[in-house]
Amino acid sequence: MAGPAKKVTLAGLKLVHNPYVVLKVLHNKMLKTLAKFPEDYVYRQCTEKIIKDRMDILEKNPERADAEEKLGVKYLEELISQAKLEAQLVQRMQVWKPWESLVEEAPKDQWKWPPHK
């Protein structure tokens, strides 16, 4: 699926020889977890849209260079790194349940700035 392998190693990022497969696994994992979130939760809606758009671009562009250009990244490894971090966040949010109501009422003027006045 991917084009000719790059011989460039990015600082801090390992060259991935099968980025399409890695991204597909990460994206599907996130979509499966996001499906457990409430449908009206904005984070779920936005993240699902981004993932599905990326998957669509990858599916329609089997050449690595074309996919990188359309996705706006220099290397697919950048996208893999971002997807891994996002997958961790999705897992944590499943535990945190930020869509639920607060346990107790928020303090008055919680968001007033500066806080000392």
C-alpha cells in the first residue's frame, strides 16, 4: 500500500515501514472506545470526524507521499505519534467521564481572573 520506503530517520521518530497498518489499528481502537462515549459529547463527535477523514485520505491515497501531502504532515510517523497520544487520552477519558455532572457545585467565581480579587 505504501510507496517506496524513505531512507530518512527523523530525530526521535522511528521509521515505520507499514504506517497504513499501524494507523488503521490505532484509529479503529480509538473509534471503538469513542463509541462508548455519549453520542452528543462534542469531543467524541470531533475526534470521530477527524479519524474518519484521515482514514478516508489514507484509503484513497495508497502512495505515501500523496497521503502525507493531503494529511498536511511531512512524515506519516508524525501522525502515528499523535494517534498514539490521542489513543491514550481516549482511554483516560473513558475512565474520567468528563461528560458527567460535577460531584458538587463549582465554587462561585471559579473562572474569574485574576483570582486574588
